[in-house]
Amino acid sequence: MRKRANQNINFAIVLRVQGLLLLIEAAFMLLPLGVSWIYDETASLRAFIYSVAITAGAGAIMAFGIHPHSTSMHKREGLMLTSIIWVFFSLFGMLPYLFTNTLDNVTDAFFETMAGFTTTGSSVIPYVEEIPHGVLFWRAMTQWIGGMGIILFTLAVLPMLNQKGGIALFNAEVTGITHERLRPRVSQTAKDLWLIYIGLTALLTILLYVGPMDWFDAVCHAMTTTSTGGYSTKNIGLDYWQSSYVFIVVIIFMFIGGISFSIIAATIRGNFKRIISNNTLRWYCMTTLITTVAIFAYMIYRGFLDNNTDRFIYGAFDTLSAITSTGFSTFDYEDSGEFVTVILMVMMFFGGMAGSTSGGAKMDRLIVLLKHTANEFYRVLHTNSVRAVHIDGKPVPSHLVSKVNTFFTVYILIIMVVALYLTFYNVPVFDAMYTSMSAISNVGIGHGITGPSSSWVVLHPGAKWVLAFEMMVGRLELFTVLVIFTRSFWKKD
């Protein structure tokens, strides 16, 4: 009789690294603590002092109180750590909401925090302008941390994880069909990605500050835009500033947020050939342009807004907000008819490019699926033919094509199952489908009871916990989380 593999899983090293990660989270909390001090918010300052102390204390106990016999970390440990840390970060990250009484129950506080770290942006806070600056800053920071990835930051600052465990962690958290590294060493790749990420955030902060925003709003919106998260410091979002300049700048950076960071890195190094030859980038650009034009034409047909410039800006904004999973919205799209609502739903499903901060199924997988489908139609007429799927002139291995097909099957199945679960709580069918897709795609745009005129706060607590789990599954692209629930994960190879 075979023994369970849980005897082989190095739980001690998983818990120890969890502790180190919590220490990092506590360090991040010092920034909103400083914001609370600057704005002289005594209650918020006290809340973050408590949060830092509790988080750092728990982290220190785990990091220095646990002594594993081996520091090796393999694929199982990497998958387990990557999944569990998002739960731990959310559990400790929700403390500021509770201590400031911004949210008065664990369900809403956990939901808000998970929506932040996964960059989903669905919120249960009805009036964000009434909460302290420190909490608003932490709310934006959760999205910024989660945008590039909790684990990826750890790989950049903890050289101890640069061996096999680091590779497993990198592959578990970075999105996409394949996992391209910019440098041979995982830690150096993580550093490069974070430097680019920080640079884009800093540049956007300056551009927004040059416009109508003050430093606080500029920094918060730069973090939530670069991460394609979508949290705002204002109840009505970017409409608060009534500025075409703000919309255009955010449009540009949302577009960048949907591009693979490996392409951004190549561009910075002057490798423009990489941009021209990339097939996925062309699909991403064409899909965005066609959708923008379609919404623009529909606005003209329905007589929305006063001029074509605003119509095009708003059309581009909502298209990119959906396809990059940012979740910003400029107008009540539900009032514009079902066409815009459905087309944004389709964009939510597509998502941006793999290796970006955007959510969704990813454009790369869609291309593989469509080309594989075309090959299957060809085989109907030419039974003995053998045709491979090609991306950028290179054949895609059959096992990756199979993985893509499985991904879409599981992706759609989860959307359907969660939507069915939501109807148990009397959520209308279409609203349930839209909300479920928004959660797994990490978008945060709702419909009906979770739409622009309402809030996710109306959902039953049981629905919020399931949706929070769905957000995490979507952020880690299904398999990283779901494989832990399989029997094979717990058995010896």
C-alpha cells in the first residue's frame, strides 16, 4: 500500500517562507502608516500600528521559530506556497479595514482585500471618500503588490529561493502558456520585472500629478492603473476630475498594462523587432481597436455624449478597462443598452497578453484555441493531414495545445458553476454569469445588482467567500490552485 506524499512535502520550509512573506507584508504596511501620520489620522495610525505588530509578530514566529530539516523547495512546495500566501496576505491585509471600522465584518474585509491583491477591484465599500487616507493608500497598494505578484517580489529580494524552488514559484505565479525569463537567474528576472513595474508607476504618477490630481490621488491611481486593478479614491472614479487628459493618460497605461512585460523589456532595450514580429501583440491591438470603433459607432447611433472626441475616448477607455481587467468605468454602460454590456463581457473573457498584469483567459490562449480549431476543420476534409499550431512562426507543442484546451474547459466550467451557486442566493441569471466571469477574470465590473448603480456589498456572505476564492483561482490561472485539491498532488509520483 502506497504512503501518502504529504510525508514528502516539506511543510516546514513552506511555513518558514510564509513567515518571511508576512514580514514583507508588514514592511509594506509601514507606508500607509506613514500616510496616516502625514494626514494626522490618529485612529488610522493606531490601526496600522496594530496591523504591523500582529503581521510582523506572526511572520517572525513562523520565519525564525520553525527550523526545517531541509531548505529545499520543489514543485509541490512551490504550488502550495503560491496558493496559500494569497490567503495569508488577505487575512492579515484585512486588519486595517477592521481596526479602522472601515468594514465591520470579516467577510467584507477579506473580500475587499482579496479583490485588492488579485487586482479584481470589486468593492464592498459604498463611500470610499469617507475612509481615512491611510486605508485608501493601503487599498491601492494591495492592488499594486498583487499586480506584479507577491511571490515575484519575494524572488527579487530573497536570494535563498533562486534554486529549483524559485523556478517552481516563478512558474506558479507568472501568467501565460509558457513562462519566459528575461535572465537565466529567476531572482534577476524578478528584479528586472519589478524595476520596469516601479518605473511605469513612477512615470504615471508624474503624468497624473501634472494634470488635475494632487500627489495622493496621483500615486493611488498610478498604483491601481499600472496593476490593472481599478480601485479609485473617489466614489465616481475618474469622472470626478472631468478631464480628457486624465482619461487619455490612463488609457495609454491600461494598454501598456495588457502587454507582456517581456515585450516591454525588449522595447526598453531597443529591440523593436520583437514588437513588430509578435503575433499576439497584433491581435491584442486589433481586438482593442475594433472593439473601440464598434462602441464608438454604437454611441453615435444611440446619441450618447455630445461630440465624437468624447465618444472615442470613452469607447477606448471602457474597452481597455475590460480587456485589461482594470475595471475602471466612465459611464453607466448598462443604460447604453445590452450591446455595450455584452461586448465588454466578451473583452473581459479575452483578457490581455500572457505575462502582463491583466486578467482574463489571455489573448495568447485564444489565438492557440482558434488556430487549433481551424486545423480541426481542415482535418474534416483532409483526414490524414498533420498540421501544427504556429505562433510567431514557431510550432506550439501538442501538450501545450492540449493544456490550452483544458484551460478553457475548466475556465468556462468554473464560471458556470459559480454562476449557478449565485442564483441560489436569488441573483438573476445574467447578473450571476456576469459577476462570476468578472471575478475569475479579475475585472471587478458587475451587472445588475453588482453593476454601476449598485454594489457587490449586497451579495450574501456565502457568495462573497466563493467569489473571493474564484478571484484567487483566476489570478493564479486555475491549475496552480486547483491542483492542490487533486489526489495526485498528495501522492508519490
